[in-house]
Amino acid sequence: MGLLENKFQDNVVVASLDKILGWARSTSPWYFQFGLACCAIEMMASAASRHDLERIGMMPRSSPRQADVMIVAGTVTLKMALRVKKLYEQMADPKYVISMGSCATSGGPYWQHGYHVLKGVDLVVPVDVYVPGCPPRPEALIEGLLKLQETIQTERPLTRKLA
Amino acid sequence: MTLEQIKNRLSDQFKSSIIKNENLAEHQVEIKGEDWFDVATFMKNDPKLSFDQLECITGIDTGEDGPLQTHYNLHSMEYRHKIEAVISHDRKDPKVASIEQLWRIGDWFERETYDMFGIEYTGHRDLRRILCPDDWEGWPLRKDYEAQESFHGIVVPKIKEEEGWE
């Protein structure tokens, strides 16, 4: 920023558009609010007053059209897998998926005898962050969310990728 | 009424419909499948039995050589007595009359047992799967059930007990 330095008042920040976009996106990823099993209780606890997800800019949306992040909180049955896929496809780009808990990650306790359970939600939708735990505590989920925010921040949506 | 009295009352009315089965517990009574609807109607409407509540319907698979069974848990609000009716089905063609129109709660109970065991309740007005998807293959709680290999293009990996992932 050599040329532009000290040319403006103190309350003006100069940055590349890419960086500003990344910052704006990463600090307001609204998540799609739906729970599939007991992990949903922990997700609700994270959103409630004690852990308060809104302080990191996250807010539940009830429609996939308005959401940026899908938190797959709980056991994905094969019946639900089709719906999860459909909901993911309904979300607008850029979109991210967090697999919360061992059920969503690998089938969890149902990995062997659960004939009706999808063995990992990554078989259906691409996953950005896996949060381990059964169920993960709100602290763990929040760490996962912060990791996701870091990833979003490093994205450069306007920069052309080298072929 | 005690269990003994209930059983006597039933066998007085339906001598040929009660099957003697020594493997059953004290509170169970086995009834012939083809007579089940008449017996059930009697059990509900008889003023001395008055089984006005159907608590549960359970399916049981007794193994390869044994039959499939449906268990009906009946309870009387009026007399506070209970009994469990057992019906055995032929494994190849499990069929029994529906009691859905006697006890309305039987609607979903029968759909669930149908979903898990494939027992057909003839006369049920809306016999569909209730938990599994409509296009599911097989009856999951039967002993010889094998999970399908793929579901709508999603591969269902088979996991063996000793070897782990296949």
C-alpha cells in the first residue's frame, strides 16, 4: 500500500477488495438450522446465551436459500441423506458444510450394525470441517466454526486462479 | 380378573382357537391366526374382559426354523388386567387379520410391524411402510435380513464383524 499510505484520515482502512470480501464473509456465516439427533441439542446450546454463537457472527436461518453453512448435527439415515443432499443443493454459493459429531462423520455407534445409517455425510455432500465428539461440547463446535472462518478468510474470490 | 380367569373365559368361548404352547410365559396366550379377529372383537366387547386399550404390537422373529410372531399387549382400563395375545405366522406368507378398526392405535402399530417384519395385516386401510422409505428393500428386523448394497446411488458399505470395512 506504499502509494496510498497516510493519504487518508485515520478512520479509513485501505485493503484489497478480496481481503474485505473474505473478512466480511468469514465474520457472518449464517448457518442452516436443522438438527438430526442429539448433536442438535449441543448446537442449540452453542446458540443459546451461555455460548452465544451470534458473538462470532453466526445466526440460524430456517431456509437453505439464506444460509451459508450447513451444520449436519446428528445421525444421517439413508432416508434423510437424500433430503440433506437436496437441501445442500438449494443453498446459494459459497456454501460450506460442517460435519458435527461421530455419527455425521463416520456413522458413529451405528457404523457396524446400523443398516439404515449413512456411513459419513461426506458420501453425499462435500465437508469442510469435521468436529469430533459424541456429541461434541459447544466449545468443540465453536472451535470448528472458528476453523471454518479461518478458511473462509483465506479465500480470494475475486482473484483468478492459475490454470 | 386374574390371568387364569381371563384364559378360562377365552377358552370357554373359543375352545378351538386357543393353541397350547408350553414355551409361552404365564401372561401370554396363543391364538390361531385365522380366528384372531373374532377373538379380538370378543376381548374388546365382552363386558367381563373389556380390553379397551391396545398397549403395543410387537413382531418377533423366532429364528430360521421357527415362525414369525405378532404379540398384542392388551390392557383393560376398567378392570386393570392385562394379557398378551400371540399369533404365529407362516414364514413364507405371514398374514393375519388387521385389528386396526377395533383399536384405532393399531393403525400405526401394524404399519410399524409390517415395515420391520413384512407381516401383512389384511383389512388394514393404509398399510404402508412407516419408518423406512417407501422403496426400501427387505424387512430389517428379520433374522435373515441383509442390507441392500446401494440406496438411490449411495453405496452402503458392508462391515464385517472381524475384518472391519469391506
